[in-house]
Amino acid sequence: MSQEINQDPIQDAIQDAKPAERLYATSQLIAHARRELGRVIAGQGRPIEEVLIAVLCQGHALLEGVPGIAKTLIVKALGRLLGLGFQRVQATPDLMPADILGTTILRPNSGSSSDSFIFHPGPVFTDLLLVDEINRMPPRTQAALLECMEERQVTSDGVRRVLPGWFTVFATQNPVDFEGTYPLPEAQLDRFLLKIRVAYPSEAEELQILEMHHAGSGAGLLEDASIAPIPEGLLAAACAEVRSIRIEPELYTYILSLARRTREWPTLLLGASPRAALSLMLVAQASAAFDGRDYLVPDDVKRAVQPVLRHRVMLKPEAELEGFDADRVLADVIAAVPVPRQ
């Protein structure tokens, strides 16, 4: 038995929209996002693009950065821009699976001999789900998110309940605070399409934050800001455009070579999975669409390597002691793999 919530909006767009109608959808979406999100967020251009890529590719994203650098604000503002539902879960060590998935509760029937049970949906039944400090969530509750992220459904009491078509998980974690945390297992990290690193703003951007806040906009004042949502149907059309990006056979081989090279790299204990190779291809397609091209080039693949693979590879302990990190190793892998000729 299953409960359907809505259909896949991207498949609808692919079937219903003519190519000419979605030819410039991505460029229109990017221009609109930069203009409207710039009203409340100073800087963070690359993280904003990457969270938008996650939605366009129907993947999930892990945002890593110290507190107070607008991770939550980016996702919340994106929900308003795209006209999507938004829910936030604050992860704590006592959070139970039912707190995020939902639970079946007893509803007494007055005047009747029998009572009834109803399902009370949890915060996962939304479009954009922000899980704040996911590494503070206990392993049992972390595991409860696996079905949601991979199958986009919740199974409760033998009933399959399908999540909304735009369901996307954005999880945050603090890279410097490890006390009382539960590191995500590799199986769950592999479910995230991207790991987005959110850095401190530049001095000029931080000055702009102060000025925006004093003027009555920016962080903490999102509810009062006027963010114009995108036109209806533009998001689905942009997603269809991303998936239609042309890929030459040589670039399939290039993507595969990068993924397989990580599995034999001397400083890596764990390399990229086949799912990672598929993610690399999809994010590279989104990068090409962001540049206004309907075909893939090697630079698109190179730009996608670090955000797609940095959380999927595992360094050997001796490499970490020598000061290596995932981004540095992946840069070496990119340099070692021959680039196909155009």
C-alpha cells in the first residue's frame, strides 16, 4: 500500500516542454537567483550556485562551515526564491527517527466503539529540508534519513509514503567542533551529491553585510526582505535543460578515468564509487548549463570533481599526518589524468 504525494516535475517538463521553450531556462534562473538573493546575502557566490545545482540535479548537499556564515540563510532564501516548501530540523543527540519521519498516533472516535490511527507526517514531508548540525544526530536517526534520500519515500507501518518531487536534503556540519558528534558513515556520505564548503566572507563582503543589516535587509531579516519568486515552470524547465546537455564519448571516458584513478591513488584508502561517477557527470552537465552551453567540455568536469568527490574519498592516516586533505589529493588526480582533445 502506498500514498502518492506528487509526480516527478522534471519528467513532466521533459515530456511537455518543447526544446525551444527551455533553451535559456537555466540562464534566466541563474540571473534571477543572483539578483534576488543578492538582496539578503552578501558574497557566497559559489555556495549559492552549488546549492542551486543540487536542486537542479535533484541531489542532496552537505554544507560545511563554521557557525554564523549564512548556511541556513542560503537554504531558507533559496526556498523562497524557488517557491518551494521549507522545513528545518535541529539535530541533537536525543533526536529520534519519528521526530523527522513522522509517527502514527491514536485518534479516539467519540461515540464509536473503535478508535482509529492516523499518520502524523514529520518535517521530511517538504521540498527543502535543512538538517542543522547533522553530525549531532545519533546513528539510528541518521540511518532513518537513508531511505528518504535514496528512495524519496518513507515507509511507516508497512505503508509507503512518497515524498514531494522536489525533496532535497541540505545538511550542515561544523568542521571544528567534534565533541558530542557522530561522524556520518561512508554509506550516508555517498548519498550526498555535493559537499559544499562555505568560507568566511571577504573584508568587502563582510562590510556589505554590516551595511545591509543596518539598512534593514540581510541575515536575520529574511522575513522582511522582498525576494521575488521565479516564474512558474522555470525550475522544471531548467532541470530538463541540464539533463539534455550533450556529452561526447571521450568525456564519458574522462569522467570514468577520474573516478577509477581515485580507487588506485596511493594516498587514498577509499576511492569514488560508481554512484560518484554518475554524480560527477550530472554536476558537470549543470556547470555547462550555467555557462550557457548545451555541450560538455573537460573544464566542466574538472570544476565538479572537488565538490562531488571530496566527501566520498578517504585518505590514509599517514597522508593526513603529512598534511594532505581531500581537495589537495583530488587536484593531483585531476592533474594526472590526461584531458581528452576537444
